Amino acid sequence: MDQLFSGLVDFLERAKELQGTLSAAYSAPLDELCAALSAAADQPTLPAPLAAQVIQGLLVVQEIANSVIAAGLPAEPGGWTYTLQPAPLEAVTLTLQRLAPQPASLYAQLDRKHNLHGLFTLLVGSRADERLLSFDLEQRQDGWYLRRWEDDRQVPFRLEIPAGKVVPWAASGSPDLWNQVLPASLTPGLGALLQSISSPQTVPAPKPVTSLPSQDQTLVSPHAVAALPALCLVNQQTGQQISLKDRLTIGRSEESGLRLEDRELSRNHAVIEPVSGGWQIQDLNSTNGIWLNDIRLFETALLHAGDRLRFGNTRFRVESLK
């Protein structure tokens, strides 16, 4: 209790907003970042020039955050203003706003080490005609992806990283905490979006999902299963252990290999299959989807010991068989 109280006192001491006007030198890269994100909301692919603008813009946002946190920025005439708002758990929210020529607000979350992570959100347009766009970044085997959030699904764009550039992104924790760190003035639409993608518990930062678009991940014969990692699923509510020995279907159907009495599941919800790279999980066009390490899965992925799975309201942990 004493530790909790001292933490609250420390937060209140740090909870003053820092505000100011950014130098005009920041205007062009921030304008380009807004333009690139707006374009990503309307295009099926993200061309290399736009990808470069996204990376450069995020580097600028990280530079602004570092400068404000270190010593504040001198007040200079420019097109953008900043507000840095401390929040619980040592996270902070950086809000960058532009009034003209078109109003825009960019909200970025920083972790306790002041690195960009989680969702970043762009609000563009006038109050009568606002458009809310939410994104995050994910690192996969074949590179970095910019992911646009639409309702409860993700639209990923592969990013071509310019030579010499580093992606300014840290591993993200659960998005549950956004209702604590986002400004209350943000439009109600984001609240519904965040509720749809969050999980009911605060959990450690997830590791990236391993996407498997490559063609060499083929199903293996029953004789080859013995060479795969020995894994099992452990039901976090009941403690039931399910060993992965062959193809396993999951759902409410009586024919499911793993039948779950969960109303949030589809009859045929998911399948886990042995492939050449290990144990692969796939959504079977379920209504509420699969959540792997607190990220909704839209492609196939390999399972590893320590992974967290959620189907509807039922949670599993992937463990190695001793």
C-alpha cells in the first residue's frame, strides 16, 4: 500500500502538462506524415515514397518527444503546437496539433523509456467533418509493417525502410490502458475502436507475431510430427492441458477436436496444424477472431512456448512438454 501511495504521489508531482509551439522546421515533416497516413487510409498498398515519409515523420515525432522531455522546446513561431501529458504507469501522451491550412491532431503514446509504442492516431478535418485514423507498427520476419486499424481488423502495409533509417518503435503493451493515457477530448469513436481491440486484462508486452506468408510452410505427414517442437495448450481458467499431436480444430461444434462452451466462439473457429516450420494456427473466418499475444491474428502464425492465445473469452498459454 505504501508503495502504491508513493507511486501516486510521484505521478501527481509529474502530472503537469508541458505545452509549446514547435519550430517551423518541424512543420514540413509533420505535414508529410499526416499526408502519408491519410493516403494509407485510401490505398491498397503503400508506395515506397509514402513509407519513407511515415518513417521520417515518426523519427521527427520521437525527436520532438525527446527534446520536450529533456528540457522543453523554446517557443518559436510555427504551424504546430505540442502538449506532453504524463499518465499512469509512467506512460505519456504527446499531442501535436496543426490549425491551418487543415486542422490535424496527432496523438502518440510513449512508454516509460519515452519510446514510441502502441497506437498512434491522426485526427484530421474540421469538427463538422472529422476523420479518425489509427495505426501501429509490427515487426515480422520479412520486415516492418504499418497497420491501419479499421473497427476490429487490421490492414497491414509493408514498409520499405530507407537506407540508414531505424524504425523508431518499441514493443507495445496491452492497449487496455489507452482510456487512461488519451486526452478526454478525443472523439468517442476512438473509445469504441480501442474497446474492440483491447483485452480485459493488463498483461506484459507481447512479442511480435510471426507471420507465415512464405510458400515453404507445408503440412507434414504424421510420421514427421515427432520432429516438431512438443507443445501443449493450457487452459488458463481450468488448467486443462491439450497436447498438440496432430491437426486440431477449435470451436463450439461437436466435431471440433477442442470443443469449447464459449458463446463468443464460432462453431468452426480455428485450426492448429503441423507444418514444416512447427505448429501453425489459422482463423477459420470466425466472427470474433483469434488473439495471439494480445494482437488479433489475420494471417497464419507459428506457435511458440510462452505465446498467449485467446478465443472469445477462453484463454490459453502455449507451453513446452517436458
